[in-house]
Amino acid sequence: MDVKTFCDSAGNDLIEWKAKLYDAIRQTETLNQANQVEVAPLINELNQLVADIDKHIKILADECPLEWDSQKAEIQEKLSQVDTKYNDLDGAMDVWNMNLETSI
């Protein structure tokens, strides 16, 4: 894979993850106050990941460095973290929604 292809592909992946994270964060706004408090630390982590993603999107778009092995490893690690945190939040939302449905 050449550098430009990597930059474009990685940038698109990061943009997609950023959108998923924003959607997930917005969904937490529908939780009751107690659950919002419980999920707040995870939301803070997700917001930090979004900021990191923004940084990498900018680097990929502006610089697309010729020596990209270290960037590639860092981006792949960030995507792994995003996937884990997203799944953590998604699982928590499923539990809260199930509890909400059974209490109605």
C-alpha cells in the first residue's frame, strides 16, 4: 500500500469512527440522571479519543508523511481503543435500555 492510499483510507476510517462516537455520545443524553453520572467517565474518554482522532485526521490530510510506519501503528492503536470504548458504551446502553423497557 502506498502512502497516499494509506492516508486516504486511514483518514476515512477515522472520520467514520468519529461519527459513530458522536452518535453514541448523543444517545447517552437520553439516559436518566443516575445512568448519565455512571457513564460520564466513559464519555470523557470518548471525547478525548475524538480529540485524538481529529489530530490524526489533520495530520493525514495536511502532511501524509513519507515515513508513515510510526503514524500507522499509532492510528491502528487509536482505532483499537476507539473500538473497545465504543463497544463498552454500546453494551452499557443495551443494559440501560433493557432495564428501562422492563421497568415500563
